[in-house]
Amino acid sequence: MEHQEIVIIVDFGGQYAQLIARRVRECGVYCEILPYVKSADEILAKNPKAIILSGGPSSVNAPDAPKIDNKIFEAGIPVLGICYGMQLICNELGGKVARPAKREYGHAMFYLDGENSLFDGLSKESAVWMSHGDSVVEMPKGFSLAGHTDLTPTAAVANEERKMYAVQFHPEVVHTEEGTALLKNFLFKIARCDGGWSMENYVDIAVQNIREQVDSDNVICALSGGVDSSVAAVLVHKAIGDQLTCVFVDHGFLRLGEAEQVVDTFTNKFNMKLVHVDASKHFMDLLSGVTEPEKKRKTIGAEFINAFQREANKLSNVKFLVQGTLYPDVVESGTATAATIKSHHNVGGLPKDMKFKLIEPLRELFKDEVRQLGRELGLPEEVINRQPFPGPGLAIRIIGDITPERLDILRKADFIVRDVIKQSGLYNDIWQSFAVLPAAIRSVGVQGDERTYDYTVGIRAVTSSDGMTADYFRFPWEVLDEMSRRICNEVKGVNRVVYDITSKPPSTIEWE
Ligand code: XMP
């Protein structure tokens, strides 16, 4: 997509670059991340208004330290180095970096020394977040000291003439009090960006692009009810209306009320062409007697694709497939290890080799931008804030054989878990929360005067930033108590409720 202005963030590994990119975009400036191995020519070909060098885990003095093509320093483009980026600038331009006796991690007070445009209007003293092993001990020629902390004498430097700035702390993290103000100074006062990147503007640009790409052909989209596919579908529909057909393959393992909500939202609210394939009975037959989780996943995944393909074959002139791919999935990282793609997690997705060209209207967006875009497009909050949900759905949350009775129990228990969490106001603090049914466990209980021999329901709730690692959520006891009481009272067949207090690792988020 053509953008009016762009800032490039050069990624030196770790997880810093994406956070910087999100902050820059929050300031209303479009930016992209490129790995440090790109040549200066490739970076400059993007015609960036400014370049930000990210932090990273290495030491500039290490023999294999990541470096950048120094031609970018000669291009007259404003540069901001952050943490490793600062050390690199100073080292490359003739300064010195060393490992101090005492390293500085976490909160620190930053004291401004001298004046320069990066700190224009900022406080003389403010809290910053430090996280580094090395520090600059000698500034390069032409640079002057901009500030220090108690343990780091050279915590910020500037060369106003060359529009080059560097800070040892992390302005992108929330613990740096005036981090956003600093980034704004860099983007608007120094690099003279115009701003104007917003989801409101993005809608117009994207709609225009989709129209040009599709022309008079037809488009198909697999809708799951998840945030990404929903936002992508509504955006494409806004661009091309009835040239888009959405196919919702309902395998019958969705949560309570979810299938109805998908149909209602897209047909009634958005007037979209939606084919609702109610294949629940068929899927249930296929899974009868299947207990092994991988087999469940494979069976569901394969049949999902068949069902989708059958519907696609019924439509004429379909050339394009909409996919809700997001920016974090396409960004080339500064290190090999940061780009970890979970192959087993695309169950419920479509294979790459389908005979369609792809439309990926969210390819440039971060998840929080997708949510904003969804709001802009009028999607209901329930869809926008929907927690991640595995493609095979409740089928993998029943441990053991899936039966209609067990599905019904799990669905009701799961609804209560979510309902109590929503009512307690905790929903947005939690990455994922749900119920699981370890169907092999039956145990004795007593309800009324009767002995029971019933199922146990497990509650799982975790916080996470990307699903790769997770911590179990610390509920107030009253909330757990409410869930437990309601599940035993309202869901026939359950006489025991347990809460999972393991993090990931060693567990996974799902039980399966
Ligand atoms: P685990 O259980 O491996 O899950 O810790 C990590 C995250 O991935 C989600 N998940 C899936 N998402 N299709 C998906 O789209 C899948 O097949 C799938 N399986 C797991 C899981 O819910 C969690 O958010």
C-alpha cells in the first residue's frame, strides 16, 4: 500500500522493535520494521522521513555484533538510536562503549543536561526505564550530552546539526514517563512528520486499494467469528459489497450463542452475503470415538477445508480469498529466534495453496489497530474484544470422547465462566478464560440428600501478551467462588470445579 510518509524502525533483535512501531503509530505516523541486515539502499528506497534504531540483546563490542550499513548516517535523515541503537551510533561514529561495573536495570531517574529539540518541553527530571549491559563512555565528535542517570553518566546524546539523537533508556515502554512526548518531539519537531495515520484514514485507503485489486471479480472469505477475519471481511465488504461471499463453516464446537451471533452480525447488521454451513452433525459423526487430540485437530482441520472448498465451488468467478493476516506475522525480524510461528495452531485455517489470489487487508496492522479499525467499521464490542479461540473449538477442550451430552455441559459451564468474569469487570484484564471438561474424571459428590457421580469442570484463565508464554490469572476468591457455585447449581452433571494454577510453560494454555 502507498503511504504518504513512512518512518523505518531498524530491528536489532529482541522484542523492542514492535513496541517502538506501535508507539510511533499511536502518535499517528505510519512506520515499518526492517531487519538490520538490509542494506542502506533498501532502507533509503523506502524514502523514510526518519529512522529509529531499536534496542537489542547484543553488545556492540562482541565480535559478531549486529551492525548497520553506515551509509544511512550520511543520508541527512533524522536518526534516533534507542539503547543498543544508541550504542551502535556512538560506536560507529567514533565514540566508545564499555561494560560498566554496575549495570542499570529497571526504573531510574533521568536528569536533563543542556537543551536540544528531542527534549523540548520535557521535565528536567523524569522517570525512565533502563535495560542494558553496556553504556557509552565516550561520545562521538559533534555530539553533546543530553542527560544522565545516577548510574549512567551518558544516558542521552544529541547532534542537532546532523539531526542525530540517542537515548540509553526505552521511551517506548510505559514506565518511561515522558517517552511518548520524546517520540513526538522526534517525529514532529525533528523529522517534521505530518501524522495522519489513523484507522479512520486507513479505511479510505484500504477500500480504494481493494477495489482496484478486485475489479469486477468475486471474492470469498472464511469467517470464524474471530476478530481478524471479521474485521477483514467487513472492510472488504465495504469496498466491494456483494462481490464478497463469506462462508461460515460451523463445526458445532463453538461456544454458547456464538454461531447465532456470527449469523446475526453479518447478515442482519452488515447485510453481507453469508453462507452458514451447519455441519455440526457431520463433524460429530466424524469425531465419534476419537479421543486423541492430534487426531481431533487433523480430522476437524481437513473437513473444515473440504466444507469450505465445496461452498467455494458453488460460486462463480471467484478469484480472491480474504485472509486476516496481521503485521506481526509478516514482519521480518532482526533475529531468527524472534520469529516463531506455531504451525500446529493453524487448524481451522485454510491451506496456502488454494487456487485463489490473496487479499490481506490487515497485513500492515497490529492487533490493537485491527481492533480500532473494527470499531471504526461498526463491529460490536463482543466481536472486537473476543478472546483467542482455537480453530477446533470445544472439541479439544473435552478431554476424551466428544458426545452431545458432554458438549452441552462444557458449553454451559464455559458460558458461566465468561459471564461471571464479564460481570466482575475482569474480562479485559485476561488474555483467555474458559472451561474445560476432563471427561475421564467422574467423582463422588453430594447434592441435596443425594450421592452423585459426576463430571469435574476445570477453569482456565491466563494473562499473556502473545500466547507464547502465559501466567495463570490471580482471581479474587469471590469470583472463583461464584463460578464454582453457579456451575454446580446450573449445569446438571457437574459436581466439582477446579482452578488450573499452572503457567505456560510448563503447561499450555489449552488443555487438550
Ligand atoms: P497453547 O495451548 O499451545 O495455545 O498454549 C496458545 C494459543 O493458541 C491458541 N490455539 C489455537 N488457535 N487454532 C487457532 O487459531 C488452533 O488450532 C489453536 N490451538 C490453540 C490457544 O487458544 C492459545 O491462545
